[in-house]
Amino acid sequence: MREYTDKIRQIARRLLEEGKVDRVIGFKKGSMPMMNEPCVIRRPQDADQLIWDGNCGINLANYLTGAKDKVGVVAKGCDSRNIVTHIIENKLDRDNVVVIGVPCQAMIDKRKIAAAVDGEISEVTETDDGKVVVRGNGFEKTFDRAETLQDNCAICVHRNPVICDEPVADPVPEQTDVDRYADIRAIDAMSDAERKAFFDDMFAECIRCYACRNACPLCYCPTCFVDESRPQWVGKGQDENDIRTFHFLRAYHCAGRCTDCGACERACPVGIKMRVLTRKLEKDCKELYGWEAGMSVDQRPPLDAYKPNDPDAFIK
Amino acid sequence: MGLEPGRLHFSWISSAESTKFARVAQEVTEAVKALGPNRHFLKEKAKVA
């Protein structure tokens, strides 16, 4: 990870010095362990603030929406696919963005680690041999890095950036033997009553803070449907139907666009696993249209292009 | 989502296909009536003292 950090700083400094970009968006160390902050670097001498480790899970494409200046951005595989999505949705000009591509070695899940230790964590370090060392008041515990990954990273099949102007390292091997949809198939197989109970349970904790929406690079509408009051599409309270309407509709707005970056689950303060919704749509898009979001700037997404052989079995 | 199959219908009907529209409307009504009243996704009226 140390090499990644050095290389990112070096690239950012050079881009700023040469005037190729007006700013570089990356990560700096957060004030709490496992909580790196997004940061914007505008002067070459500030480039040393940038870092890279397993806590850079926030999707930086979220800070690029509508950018009109020249921006350098540090991007993992999923971030780069969201940048592609921004480009095909005309939210970003390809010429305005310099992608500092990071072959991703997967992000660690702060909740998994916090749940596995007793007491407050003061320091988390990653070693070169694939361990995560967690220290706190009176304890020290070592984990295998592979056991601490975010759920979406564990099943990720696109770790390398799909567009990249400034590679930080050689590509990492992609995972090939993962089953992305085991849990989705289990939900598909449920009866109506079981599925309703599953979702009731899943959303029971939701406090409607909309952190999942705010963390998502796809959610850039000037006024979100949940904030509209004329007409008011969805009630604003804690009614279970309103909560469900919010989550289902939010997911549907991401159909054919979601790259499973996991920003929504990462941001959720109560730990709702809402990726099952977006992954169901991802699975449908893959099976019906052979589509994976954000893989190419030259292809139109299935939901904005008509093909005579589009599946239509559900239409009478 | 908790809605029974058969409660939600999709159809593609041109403005020139009046007979198809009538037939589909009939079929939808019959299918939904057969299911009975919807019990899911219903919002109770707020209880005011």
C-alpha cells in the first residue's frame, strides 16, 4: 500500500505542476481509524496529504458530477466504472478528467472489524503480508485481510480501472471463481409472504437519513423524488410502506447503472444491506441484456436504447 | 416486494387498438378481482385522537 501512496502523490504533484489539472480528488487520513476522508488538492506542495490503504471505500466519482474544470481523480475499479457512467450520462466530459487508476486490492470493512473486537479501536494498520492489525486500549488483534473485506469487494470481478490515464501500479488479477448472486437467487426462490417478511426485517432499522442516496455517485438529481413536495411521491415518516417505497425506488433508479461499489452500505448508519436490491437489478440487466454498467464509454445502456430483440415476455 | 403475481400488469397498446385495450382492461380487472383486496403496501390513515 505504501507504494500506491507514493505513486499517487507523485502523479498528483506532477499533474498539478504541469497544469494538466486544476485539482486532484483523492483520500487523506481521517481523524478516526478506518475512516479516510475524501480531499481536494489544488497545490503541488499539498500532494503529500494523499494516501492509499484499505479504507478508501468512498466512491470519488460522487465528487465529479457536473465538473467543468480539469480534474484528476484517484479511482478504483468501481469508481472508474462510475466515471464511465457519468460520461455516458453527459455529467462529465472525458477530456476534463484525468483518471489516476488504482488496481484495487479490496477495501476492508470497518464494521466487521469493530464487531470482532471488544472496546474502542485506536489504530488499524495493514501489513505487507496480508494481515490487518487492530490496536485499542489494552488489546491487539491480528486478522487475515481476506476475512475483513467489504461484502461487495469479496465478490468483485472488476478490480482494475476500466479507464485509466495514469496507472498507479500494474493490474491486479481479477477474481474469476466468485458467485455474485447466491443470496439473490435465495430471495428469488422465496414465497411472496417470506419475501415480504424478509424485506420487513431488512428495512426495520431504517431511519430515512438518505445517507445511502447521498453516498451514491448515481444519485445526482437536482431534487430527489423523496424531497419533492409537489407532488409528494412518498411519505416522509417512518411508515413501513414509505420506507419500502424509498428503498425500492432508489434501487430502481440505479438499474443498469449500479457498479456495486458498496458506497450505500458503507454509509448506512444502521447497517442495512441494501445492495441486495441493486444487485437483483444488476443480475437482471446481465441476464436479459448482457449488460454490465460502466464498462465502456462507447456503448449505450440497455434502458436508454431500443433493440428489436429486447426481452418483452412480461408485456401482454 | 410483497405484491402477489397477477396484481401488476404491463401492456403495450397503440391508440388504434381499441379492441385490444378493452380486452386487456377486462382481463386485468378480472385477474385483480380474483385476487381480492390488496393487503400489502397499504398505508393506514394516521390515528388522530
